[in-house]
Amino acid sequence: LELDDIYRPQGPSGWLTLQHQAGLMVAEPSPESLYFSGRLHSLLHVDDVERVRALQSLAEGAMPHEPLAQCLAYQIDADRTRVGSAAAFMVRLRQEPAACQELQQLAALLELRARALPALPGLEDTPLRLHARYAMREILTAVGWLTAEKRTPATSGVLPITGRRTELLFVTLDKSQGFNDRTAYRDHAIDPGHFHWQSQNSARRDRGAGQRYLDAPGNGWQFQLFVRERPGNAYAACGPVRLVSAEGDKPISIVWQLASPLPARLFSSFSVLRGA
């Protein structure tokens, strides 16, 4: 069996959960342990060494470095109404030895495919790594949008963070129909160093977000690109981008130059010709 067979986004998920449902548990696991087991599917995208080591620390009862610990706490616990610190999450986790053991086993498997990746340029003070995969909750926590005191979700495809003068661009590609002459992909990698992106329909060249894109970097703003293939996938942190050209209005079509070219594995996924 693959990890995806054990950890699934819908239906029974988690090794502890499946053992319990099969009647293989001698002792009845607690509801909290079953909850944690069912949530571990949200970690399958973890692909950098730093997060894997943090998961191992969590499983062993040691606190990882902040704010990475907070990122993982909110990623494992999906309850948006539960606001609290990573330390409070650790207290809950420590009380569930079965869940800790399963987390430790999962981290050992994730380590086999994890890579050492550099810090994300422009956001070096965060735990984000260049070209690593992240769920939305992890990204928002890493940049300080979600904190131990507030857990307000972001629903837009763009998120300007005024305090950092950084705007996050979240792109979901739709390649389900394949490539043909009638298909107009609004968002796609042109080549490893350039990405075509279309703004939200309300963006105008002479004000607001549109003007912010066109006036950068002179206005002090930077833009960070996060891309995923389809809903439900984790985003790849593609790094900072700089405007090369722009055309149209409401929406604006922009060609961005990536500060760090996409590796072949990501360009293949994000190119128009993927799967053609």
C-alpha cells in the first residue's frame, strides 16, 4: 500500500483509525487520538527536511522552532474555531501516545523523500523554503497572518500583507482538459524563468492592486508566487517575481520573471503543455 491508501482526505484515514475500524486494537483509542490519526493526511505533501525534523520533534515531545511549530499545529488541527499556541497544541499531543507513535512513523517515511531546500528569498525570516510544497494554512501561519491569537482564513487568490509590503499570489491551474488550440490558459509557466498570470477581474491599472503591480518595485512592494495544479493540492513556493510586461485592464495579464527559475519537475507540472 502507498501512503495515499492509508491517509485519505475523505473517508476513514490514518493507520490508527484503520486498525480501530478493523477491530485490531486491544485497547480502545481515545477520540482525540483518532482525530489526530485522521488529520495526518494533511501532512503528505511535506517535502523539506526542516519540516520533517519538526514533525519528529513533535512526535518525541520536543517543541520545534517557532513559528514552524505553529504552522504544523494549525495544519494538523483543522478546527478553525480552535485558536491557540503551538505549546498548547503540544500539551494535547503529548497526552496521546498512540497518535505520537503514528506521527513518528509517518515522519520516518516522509524523510525518505524530503529534500534540503534553501530559505524562500524575500521571506527568509519565515520557515518557508524555496520550491517546497505547502498547504494554505502553513503559508498564512508562516507569514504571520494566522497567529496564536487569531485564525482568520484568507479566501482571495491574492493576499497583500501591508506590514511586510509583500503580496502573496495564490494560483490554481486547471489542466484537466489538456491542451488544444481552443484552450486559453490564463495562468501557466511560459518557461522555467517566466510565468503568465492574470489578475483578479477587479484589478485596474490606475488604482489599488493593479497599480501596485505596475509600480513595483519602486513602491517598495514585492510579490511571492505560490502555485498548485488543482484544488486540494499543496502549493509550491515559487519565490519572488518581478514584472516584465502587462497588458489589458480588469483583469490585467502580467508576465512575471521568477527570481529563482523553476526546477524541471515544477515546470513540467505548471507548463501549458503538461500532459499534452
